[in-house]
Amino acid sequence: MRKLSLRARAWISDICYAILVLVTAGFFAISCAALLSQAGRTSPDRSLKNNWDAVIIGATYLLVCIISVAFCAKRRIAVRRRLQRISKTHRSIVRNEVPQPVHEYISQEFARSCLVSYESQPRNTVHSGWGRPGTGLSGTRFRRALLDTIAEIDAGARLVIPSHPNLKPHARMLHHFRFLLPLLPKDEEGLSELHYYDSAIQLARTVDREPTEEEYQRGMDAFTSILQILRECRSEMLEESRMQFNTGHNVMS
């Protein structure tokens, strides 16, 4: 049999409580009306006017109603205040706060939860396009990480070549960064790091399958090399500008 949810059980509890209150109030009103009716029938003039019995009955029921409402309100306020005194922040339970068996049970369950959490961590698993857990690439999505490097190289290129053209959404890296080719060394096959970087970006952009870890690593190596060369060129430009400024200042002096 399917168990009811916590919300459903709360609704049922509230409905039952409301029904109990309505039934109690109904019997309370019926008994009050019956006693007042009897007081009127037993009076000499068979009326409720100047009938002290009716006044006493009404005052008694009114007093009972006030005391009942006050008792319920006091109970509700006491429960609310007690709940407000409970700390909302995390607090460790020490031995003197709970009985020894309870403390041992909490400690055992906490240790068991930690062991379950540790054992449930993925190990020796490979997801296509993602870094392996437990390695430096854990949580890295290769395609997104490669594409995010474009803006960084473009910003570095503008520091070296201020008139560098604006980046177009689908432009080949080899074409967009063509002005950087004279700054980049070539290998024995006549290819520069920009060629390898362009291949990695095209792979991340157009191929349906996810890039492998080797392809990602090769693209990031090319990205690191290009960025390092741009930083060296920027440093040389600043140094040359500083030397020219000092030379011109000495001549003017």
C-alpha cells in the first residue's frame, strides 16, 4: 500500500482538527441554547427578561469560551516561542547535551553517511567531452573550455596590434589571427601554434562528437604558447617605449 505524502498527511490532520473544533462548537452552542430555553420555561413569567438564571448560564458559557480561547492562544504562543529558540545554524551535538546512547547513534549514522558519500563518488569513469574525475581536468567540459579561450587571445592580440580586426562569430582562427603569424615560430613541418589552435577550435565548433582529452590538451598547449608569445611581445613593446621616452627626455635635458 502506498504511503501518503507528508503534505497529504498534514492536510488530513488539519481537516480532522477543523471538524473536531466545529463539532465541539456545535455541541457547545446547542447545550447553551438548551439551558437558556429551560431557564426561560422554568421562570415564573416564562421569559428570559429579568431572568437571573439565564444571566448566570450565559455568563458561565461566555467565561468558559474566553478561558478556552485564552488557553489555546497561550499554548500556541508557547510553542512558537520554543520553536524560535531553536538555533537555525549548524551546531555540533556534544555528549552532555543528549544521552549517551543517542550520541553514539548520531555519531554512527554520521560516520555511515560519510562513508556512503565517499564510496558513491565516481571513479575510473570517462564521459565523452569531460575531464576524468580525480584528475586536474575534473569537471572541465572540453568544448566549452576551448571556445572560451578565443576571447582571451583576441584581447591579447589587441594589446600588441591595436588595429586588429573585430572578431566575427564563425571566423577561422587562422584567418582572424593572421597578423600574428609573423610573431609565431614554426616547427619542422612549417606549422605554427596558430595552426594547431585553429584545428582544435574548428573541431570544437563543427564536429558532432565531443573533443577527446588529447585534442583538448593539444589545443590548450597551443593557446598557452600563443598567449605567452603575446605577453612577451607586449613586454618588449613597453620596454622599448620606456627606453625611447628616457632617451628623448635626456636629449631635451
